[in-house]
Amino acid sequence: MYIQQSDLLWGLDKEFIQAFIQTSMKETHPQGYVLFNEGDPADFFFILVKGSISINLGDEEKTSYIVNHAGEAFGWSSLVGVEKYSASCVCLKESMFMRFTKEFVQEVTEADPTNGMEFYRRLARMLGNRMILSYHPEAEIVPAELNFTFGTGQDIESHT
């Protein structure tokens, strides 16, 4: 299953990964489907299996982050104590992903503190790298040390 390719889960204990797979919900949605809007309750976390997802910030959707690699995570607000999503999320083409409730992720990470801590460290690194990329949207000026996945290296577009 593609979820094992996720940077957040790669190399973690097999039982830990299986716990994610067994209770996640696999969904496929068509192009244009809105997964969530900015300000909606942040109840779910997602890992892309295939397709392309646009994450839009702001009322006029001027900035966009593209999730388009199998295993890439989004909807992280639900995992860090934020009650509402900070962006809107739309399928750019038919997309398949695994959906997890925030309560489930909390249960799994608390049940296995070693793997749970590593999962959250990787999540923090992913978020930090996305933040750095938002400062440098042109790929040629992104420092070489950031050239790993964790959701980096994706297209960042400005709709101005």
C-alpha cells in the first residue's frame, strides 16, 4: 500500500504502520471536489495515494501549495491542536487518499510512544520545510539541504 511510502511513516515499526492502514478510510474524489474549506472544523488528517490536491490560503485563494506525490500528507491542522483548517483543499484531478480521524491518530501515537514521537518529529519537520519553501517559492533558490520529500519540492503557485 502506498501509505508505507509516506515520509511520515517510512521506517517506523510495521505494527504501527498497520494500525494506520487498518482503520483509515480510503476515498477517491473527482476533480473540483472540495475536501475542506478554510475555517472548517479540523477533524481529519490525510495522506495522498494518487492524484493532485491544491491547498489554497486566504479568502481570494491567492497562494496555492500542490500535494501530488504518493505518501505526501496534508490536513495537519487536525494533529496539532488547531480546531479549524487554516486553508482550503480541492482536488485538481481525480485523487485517492487515506483519511484519518484526529482521535485515531492520537490513540495510535499514544499507544506506541516511541513511534508516535518519531511520527510527530517528522510532521514538525514537514511543516517547517513547507514554511521555508513559502519564503522561497522559486525552486532554484531553495537550499540544497531541503531537497528531500516531507512534502517539499512541490509546486507553489501564486494566483495574482
